[in-house]
Amino acid sequence: MECAAQGLIDKASALVDAARRVGADEADAVVIHAHAYSINVRLGKVEATEFSASDILSLRVFIGKRMASVSANMTTEPEMLAIRAITMAKVSPENPFEGLADSCQLIDNPHCLDLFDSFQPDSTRLTEDALAIESAALDVCGVTNSGGAGTSYGIGGLVLVTSRGFCGHYMSSRFERSCSVIAGEGTSMECDYDSSSSLHFADMKPCEIVGRCAGERVVRRLGPRQAETGVINAIFDPRVARSIAAHLSAMVNGLSVARKTSLLRGYMGKRIMQPGINVTDNPLRKRGHGSRPFDGEGIGGIPLDIVKDGIVNNWLLSSSTARELGLKSNGRAMRSSSVISPACTNFAIEPGRISPEDMIANLSNGFYVTELFGHGVDLVTGQYSRGASGFWIKDGVLAYPVSEVTLASDLLHMFAHLTPADDLDRCYSIASPTLLIEGITLAGK
């Protein structure tokens, strides 16, 4: 693995050197490596087998405040690619905020975050696991059909070299299991799923548990009713609560703030949540899905309190967005080929002190949300409207399934009336515990 990485480093270094020779004031080069293998089965038979592999080479060059970037495959001659980039940069408009990361912020000794598992399951193992997942789901009483089960394995890596002396690389692995099943017949059919994903094979949920959870979830949904229209308190299952965390992560993204496309752009230092509630972003968590020893510009990120004690405390910043906002990068640059923009790493609404069971037991009437539909969320105005299904809470218990309703509110209201439970699962790059949100409008019958 180290020999392969050194070859990619040499290629990126040659590209930076070529760019400087043909006229670039500064340059950086990145190689993004990816390979993935997946198996999908349905009703005991393999339906699809997919394999993909790629190495994408990208070069950014700067001439004064003019910048251009180009991408190519690994066989492209460095000087040819460098000349193409220089030609483009000379006719590009000036941007006062573009440029390489400040040298004083570049990391010398990246953390070891245990992101790579050397175990590589072969096609036989992936197939056997997928079949075991589906079999466990179909064994659940009430399940009538399968939407399929899948397993996958992948490797991703990044090599970054800059003309300011940074040279670094890292690799990560990814394993996934998933299953979708159906219960009921005809117009009374329901569908649900379960999945597991981790960077290390041993950290995944067992196949039988993934399948059984999918089956039990779909059977619980049979015979749904439509709830009465009104203003209610809603409890969001962690699967859907993560979408609320995702909305918040987009609204504290420095690029959105700089472009004035975030509702929170004027809220730095202001309260948006109740006292005691915290939201964090941590790129250094071991085996974290969003972890990385350095960002897409060579800066070592640090754990951040995005919201501290209910108050907005930080934006997610790359170098260019930081300069535009008059701030310093906090190591959140994400590199996708030639595009660099800020992004979250391991973003989480931190847990509270109440259990989900007690949260439910405290409601005489309410809605437990397990699924959301549609894209009716506006991050500029905060308007929120999504189709939903789940379970009606009556006298502190889940009484019956509910479907065909719409939840409407605005994000500022939702953040201000949000209470987290104590069940945070950090095995997602965007994570949230169960959330109680008071005062949401439900449109039903």
C-alpha cells in the first residue's frame, strides 16, 4: 500500500514541479483514488454485481489572483496538463479570495485515525452475506416480499502535494450492508429497510440483525391511519433526525454564509437552540466516517463547537471562504477533483439527558416520525414542509402507524424547540439522537 501511495505522490509532485516551470506562481495537485465492489441479491438470487476503479489527477494553478484547474487520467504527461492549466488561468477572472492555504496552517504530523481496514471480502463472502441478510428479513412473520439485499466494499484515498511544501496522503475503507423488504398485499403494502456501514468490517451490524430489523420495521407499519390536522409535538427517530442535522450543517457552511444563501448568515454569536444544547464537528474521531488527518488543502482540522450552549459559535471554513468572511480556515476544505469547498466532517447534535423511551412516555398525544418524503426545505427562508409517516403516540406509547401526513414548520422554530435524547449513534458522518420538536403543524385528514 505504501509503495502504491509513493507512486501517486511522485506523480502529483511532478505535476506541481511542471506547473512552476511553465509559469505558475503557485500550484497544488491531488490524486483521488477509489475502487468499489458490490453485490445485490433478491429472492435468493444474485441480481447485480458491480465493480469500479478510478484514479483522478487534478491540478490547480495560480497566476496572481487568477486560478484555473484541470483534471485528467494518470497517463497524462505532467507538462502537457500544466500548460493547459496555465493557458486557462491567464484568461480567468481575478478572484481576491483564491489561493493556497497559508503555510503556517499546514500540518506537519497528521494524526493516525485508524481509517483503513486491510480485510478485503471476496465476491463469495459478499454474496453469502447478502443472502443471509435477505433470509433473516424474509423469516420475519408478516414479510411478504423482498426489495433486495446488498453488500459492498470500497477503498478511497487522497494524495495532496502543494508548492508551499505540503505532501500528504491517507486511505480509508468502507463496508456496507443493506436490505429492503415488503409487508402486506395489494394497496396495503408497506416497505422499509435497514442498513449498516462502517470503516472496519468488524464494526458492522451482523447480517441477521440487519435483515431482522428491516423485517420488523416493515411489519410494524401495516394498517396505517391518517392523523387529524393540528399543531403537535413530534419525536424524530434518529434515522430522520439526521436530516435535521444535515440542514443545520448546510446552513453553517461558510460558502453558504458568504454567498448569503443561508438563513443563519447573521446569527454568529446568537442563540438558535435552548441552553445546554451543543452541536459539534470533529474530523479527528478514530474510525469516524467523516474523519480525515488533513483537509483538501493540507490543513489539520480540530474539533469545533458549531453550536455551544445553544449559541452559534463557528462556521465550516475553507481558505477561500474564510478570506471572504475575514476569518481563518478551520480545516474544513473538501476536495472533489478540482473543486474545493467547505464541508462538515463528523457532524453531530450532541446527546441530551432523557432516554427516547421517557421522551415518548411523557407525551399524551404526539407523532413519532420514522420516515420523511419530498424536498420541501428552503435553507434561505427556513420554510419546512415534508411528507411523513410513523406512529401516533397516545398516553405515552406508540399506539398505531400513521401515513399520508405532512409536517410544516420553519427551521428556526424547529431549532429553538428541539430537545435531544441520550441515544446518539456516532457511526454516521452526520449524526443525531432522537429529537423532540415541539409545536409542528401536522396536515392530515
